[in-house]
Amino acid sequence: MKDKVYLDKEKPFFKGNLHTHTTVSDGAFSPQETAKLYKDAGYDFLALTDHDIYGKYDELNSEDFIVLPAMEKGKMAPNPSRNLGFHLSAIDDPTVKVKERYSHLDNFTEREKWEGLLTVQNKINEMREKGNIVIYNHPEWSMHTYDMLEQLDGYFALEIYNHGSEFNTSGSYGASFWDYLLRKGRKVFGIASDDAHFQWTDTVIKDHFGGWVMVQVDSLSHANIVTALKKGDYYSSTGPEIYSLSVEDGFVKVECSECKFIEFKAYPERGGIFFNKDASPLTKANLRIKKEMVYIRVECVDYKGNIGYSNPIFIKDLY
């Protein structure tokens, strides 16, 4: 079995949110105002994913903050009067060569003709053909079933935490959908995001700054961030920090900020949960790898129930 470093505590991380709305669709603030709010909050990058309108905001970029060209595509549902719709985020990938890319403010607000899941698959294919990576958004909030996600292909990641829908319908979590796909042998990563609209600015509970990704790259750039996302060189979080993740001498090893639990999710052999019986903080744990395991991923859970999610380690890649 090969040793491998997935997250290196000696290398920098950059914080970003990949799901946010502005006044271009149904958000409360302009793209300029929204970008400033995230930058002032300590974020390094942001995707402005307005509904069905593609946005490119290079003028908002600086040496220490970048806005990724993106949109969230909806308008795909068998019955528009219900919430059983499909929402996909497209984020520009400058590392691929394509014939044509989406342009700034390209408008896709016309409802798609529903032809079953083929409608969704065709849109995923189109997004990729236009030079984008694709994220499957909030499957729980959308009331989807496991087989829907399994039948669709081409999305690199699944939204496993959506902060906005946590305080909308308490439908924020997608980790069970993620594990279902991983158990089927699918290589898909997880994303925690805000889905912020900034509609609750005068309340203690807010729809923003609640879910993010920490991407490990040597320097901040559009190409570096997207390349790292595609490789899974990041972790997602609603609070805890993951400092390192590696495979060494047949063990998965993780180091994190102070947590109550460190949970290893695996299949078909079970992983394990680590904690101190006196509930004192835990900052590292190791799990022996069994060859029968398809994957292992880690959840670091703090004392408030917030979670840091590693991406999965695919065991067959270690042999």
C-alpha cells in the first residue's frame, strides 16, 4: 500500500464559498457589495452563482481575492409547482480548451422542456462542453431520491451542506446521498456552501458564512483553485479545521482543530468513531485501512455539532 498526503499542514489553505446570490437574481446585494462582504469576512475566493444567469466579474479580482465565473442553473422540474427541481452550479474551468464559453450575463431563465432526467443530463453535458465544472446542489432540499443522483453523471461534486436551506426547510445535508454514491463506486467529492441571499442581515442567525471549502494550493488563482477542486485537494466545513490528512503505514491519519468526535466513514467494512470518555478535546486520530474498504472519509465534529468533512480516500488508488 502506498503512502500519500492528501492535505498537508505545511502548505497554505484558501477559504471560499461556491454558492451565493446577488441582485442579478434574488439576492439582497449587488455583486460588488456581496464580494466585499466575503472579502471582509476573511474569504479568499467566491463564486457568484445567480439563478440562470452566468456572471463573470474579473473587475472584482485582486491579488488576495478572486471571483470565479459561475451560475446556478434551475428551471428543470417535472412539475414546476413543486420543489422537485434540479439545481446545478457551473463554475468556469480555465484549464480546459473548449470551442465556446458562456458569456457575462448569458440568460437561461426560460424553463427547460422536461424530458425526464435526460433534461438534467443534457444540461450537465452542455455546462462541461462550455468549459465548466459542475456541482449538484442541495439534493435533500430538492427532495431527490438516491437513484436520481446515481442515474446522472458528469458532476464532480455534490453539495453535502447548504447553509441557506438549513434555515429554510432544515434540508441542508447531503452526506447520506454522498455515501450512497461512494458505495456504488462513484468518485465524487463533497462541497459545503452558503447558498447565501443576505436576506437576514438584522438577525443573529444568518443565511451566510455558514458553509465553506478550504482549498490547498500554493498560490491563489482561478486556475489553481479549480484544478484543486477537481483533484479533491480541499476539505469542506461548517466550523472545524482539518490540518492534515494522509495515509501512512496502512493507516488513515487526520489532524484537526479541537473536536468532540472524529468519525471515519467507510464501506463495506465499517470505519470508526474516536472520542475521549471524559469529553476532553480530540485533535488527531488514526484508522487502520482494510483492503476490502472502497473508500474512507473523515468527519471532525466540534462541541457545537459543526463538522469538517474530508474528501474520500479511494482505497484501490493506494495499491
